[in-house]
Amino acid sequence: MQYGGFSVRCDGQNVIWRIAMQAVIDVNALPIAERLRLMESLWESLCASQPEGAALPAWHDEVLAQRIARIDSGSEPVSPWPQAKERIRAQARGS
């Protein structure tokens, strides 16, 4: 798949990013902490640029409504994002 200046290929087990300068990154070969940082950067990039015509599937609304209902009812545990992010990073480090 081509995405602007880079392409992504997945053979079922490996995800390969080919960047415009022709650098190839085997995402699966990166340590988990690096993959999390890469994922976080990608999400930040997506959030910063709202592509036209990038509508979310209807099931996203359903899942979000269910999660909001659980949070509102108090049955879903929540953490502030900085604490959750640190907990995820600690798990990735194996701490």
C-alpha cells in the first residue's frame, strides 16, 4: 500500500515500512518500547491531520458508546493518560 512518501507491506507476520528515502524498517524487529513510540508518533500524526474522507466505521461509534456507558456507570477502571502511558512503558520494559 502506498501512503504519500512511504509504503507499508504486511505478509501476515511482518510489517515493513518503506520510507521515501528508501529506508526499510522491519517493525517486528524493533523492541516493544520502540514500537510503542512509533505507534504513538503515528497516532499523534493522525490526530494532527484530519484527512478528508477518513470517516470512521459505524462500529467505532458503538464501541465508544459502550465504553462511555461503562465509565459513566463506574464499572470501567480509568487512569489519567500520563499514568497509563507510564504503566504501558513499564510493561514493555518488562518491569
